[in-house]
Amino acid sequence: MSPKNHDVFTYKFTLEFGKVESYKIVLLSLSKLFNKYKANQYDVLKLNCNHFSNEFLTLIVGRGLPKYLNRIAYVGSFLHCIVPKKYLIVTPNF
């Protein structure tokens, strides 16, 4: 799909975070996160795409996502033990 265009979801806004100093920083940052964020360990409440984006942005530009973007997952993480695993862990279909 093209940026800001989706069949189901409506684009709302862009968040500017700054400029990356070099491509090398991107590669080094990704290698640091490689073992922590694996497709078969995705957890909607404790290890989701917003968690990854927050850590990645912090490494490459020095600041992460605004807290409100992952607030529902944070609150939900307190109920992690009562939510059925099938709703928490998303496994890829390769």
C-alpha cells in the first residue's frame, strides 16, 4: 500500500521526530532490537509494534513515541494474566 492510504483505516496525522544522523545508526539500532522483537513472540499488550517503534525511535533520534499511543496496551498489561493467550500472542502465517 502507499503511505497514508489504506483500504480500512483512515490516515489522521503525521508525527515528526527529527532526522537520523546516518544509515549506520539505523542498522545498529535494528541489530540491537533484533533478538527482542521476533514475529513469533508478538504480544498485543507487552511487546507490540508501538513498543518496538518507541525503542527504535529512542535509539535513532533520542526520543520515543508519545505515551498516549500505547496507553491502552499499558493499562491492559495489568490484566495480562486473565486475557486468553489466543488474543495476546499473534503468530505469523508463513
